[in-house]
Amino acid sequence: MSAMLKPQYQLRPMQMDDLDAVMQIEPTIYSHPWTRGNFSDSLNSGYSAWVLEENKEMIGYALMMMVLDEAHLLNLSIAKTHQKQGLGRYLLEHMLKIAKNHKAANMFLEVRPSNISAIALYENMGFCEMAVRRGYYPADPKIFKSGREDAVLMGLAL
């Protein structure tokens, strides 16, 4: 009989040295991924940026901007091979805890209406649709022939 090793998940602050690993994940899950510069600028601006690792391998990350008493979740990503395992929820719960520790009263985020699984996660965590930002995202060419896609603005009172 062999023993099964349980995954070892670790959350830690993102560092500039992590950007190579981030850039291995980002373009595999988004039609219009963030650039290395977007991540670098976020780190240089002091945004709350976290990495989720499994057995020392990066499998996800999240970035959040704090402005006064509001948290704005900018990016929450789980590597494609690790999706649908509850890790997005795990990472989101961590970001909510960080926001509360910074005395945020609310958390906001934008999400594509076509990202059904993300919307389901956010709604399950208590986020509500607040507004629609028309033409916010470049359209995903796998879904739309051209143009732009709206964003659903969601919020949660903390």
C-alpha cells in the first residue's frame, strides 16, 4: 500500500521574481492577458499581490488595489490545470481577509459576462451585480467575431 501525498498549499506575497511564473500562467487562461508590465506596475504601486503555490509550484495569484476603505480585486487567476478544485474560492477568501484587515468596507471587481464560472464563484461568495460597464474589455475572439465585451461590476459589503 502506498501513501498518497496531500498537496501542500501556501499563500505568500508576490515578488518581482515571480513574474516569469505568472507570465507562464496568464496567457493560458485569458484571451487578453495582463502584460508583464501590468504586474510589475501593480507591484511597484504597492498593491496587495499574492501567489498560491502547491508543493512550491505557482498555481494561482491575485492582485488587489486598496483605495481608502474600498478594495478593488484586479486579478484572480488559477492555472488551467488546477481550476474547478475550489482554489479560486480559497484565494478569494484570502483576499477578502486581507481587505478586511485593511479596514475595507467593500470589495469591488469587474468580470466578463462570458466568464460564467467566475460569476458563479463571486455570487456564491455574496457578491452582487451593481452595474454593467459597456465595452470594457476587448472581445474574446473565440466567443465574439469583433468588438468589445461588457464588464459586470460586482460588489460585496465587508
